[in-house]
Amino acid sequence: MPDTAASASGPGREEIRETDRKGGPGHTVLVALAVAVPVTKLAYTVGGGDAVRDVLVGMEPGNWPDILIGMVITDPLLGSVLGVVVSRVVFALFAARGAVPLGSGPAGALRRAALTVVNPVAVGVVDACFFGPWWGLATGLAAFALRQGVVVEYRTGRRRPHHRHGRERTAREPGYRPPSWLRRAAGVEQWVALALTALVLPLLAFVSALDGQAWTSIVECRVTDGVRTESDRLIELSRKGDGVVGWNLDSEQISNGSGCVGEESRYVREPWWRS
């Protein structure tokens, strides 16, 4: 493929640049998943219908994001892929606004290295804190690798950054001609990023939503109903003083529990594909 600035003027390249400027396809996918997946997780776990409304009321609006957060921090593969996709979406968004430094020499190379390394390192560190060093290392390296194609595209002028008011800059790095293998790798990177964003991440998200596990802790508590006190299993929704407000898996209603003891397993029902 030619790497001249003129090749960036075709409708395909214009669409790609405009997509980058708006956050790329990952932006749309992330927003859709953030809305659909937590509701799916909640509905399958507690049984749907009135139970979903009762749980959302019991959680209170400020705690609703706990469903998505709980899914991400308890599923290493989902959390790692999400970290890689978010890292690339953020990078493409800022690259479309001129964040990729151009220019040859040590100074330009250092600025590009700092830009492309800092965020993947941060993503890797966060991932390592939740899932261990190997997950963190793999996530950081994947996030870094999926940025290189974007850097090559902007350095060659195949994509061009925009000003704040939407006018396209004509910036490209004079004399920069990456080797053919790097251009091919940049093309492969685009397809890998698209597959991760549009196929792998949604698949993992819905698999996690339908796996039959609670998004938070399951605790066994003393629950008083009238004059009867029983020991029931609750999906913890919030803490109230020294007790727990949770979804009672035995009576299928919101209950207040005290003297709660956590359980190791978070399974509530069989995964969807086994039921």
C-alpha cells in the first residue's frame, strides 16, 4: 500500500479518521456493553422480572455500576481484554486530535515512546493488582502492541489529526518511510483491534453475564422475618451499619441480614449454556 499523503484523501481514509476522532468503533461498543451487559447479568442471576427491579431499588442508584465493576474484577480474561480495548480507544481518540508527536531524532522518538508506553504500563499494573503479574504483563504488552499501527498511520500521513473545530491537519512526518513489514504489521493490528473490540469483548462480556455467578459476594446471614429468624444466603447489595442488605436467594426478596459470613463460591445457578 502506498504511504503518501495523497493516499489519505480517499473516502475510506476519511471515514477512518472521522471514526478515530469520535473515539472509534470501540466507543460505540463500550457504551452498548456498559448498558446491556449489567442488566443481562442481573436478570439471569436473580431470575428477571420483578426481581430485577427489586434488586436495583435495593442497590440504590449510586451502587448500580457495582454490577459491571464486579464482573470486570472477578473475570481475568474479560478484565484484561477490556483494559486493552479501552487503552486503544483512548489512544485513537487523542491521536485523532494530534497527540502523536512527529519528527525524527531522539527527541521525537522519546516523546512517541512516552506516549505509547505510559498508558499500557498503567493498564498492566492495574491488571496485575487484580489478577497477578502474568496477566498484567500480557495485558500491558497487548495494549502497547495495538498502539503501534495507529502511530505508523499518523506518522506516514495515512491518517491525519484534526483541529478542535474539525479541520483536518496536513501533518505527516517528512521522509518517514517505515519498512514493508511494519506497514503490514500496522494493517494486521487494525484487524486484530477490530476483532477484539467488535467480537471478542462482547462475547466475553455476555459469557460472563450468563455464567450463573453473582457479581459480588454471597453471604450467609441471620434474617428476621416477623418472629422467625433463619439463616439465609444473600447476594450482598450494600452495607448498612453492621448488617447487609441483599437479595435473599432462599425467599427471593430483599432482606436485611446480620451476623453475615462470606461464602467462597459465588455460583447462584447453572451457566446459561448448561441449563
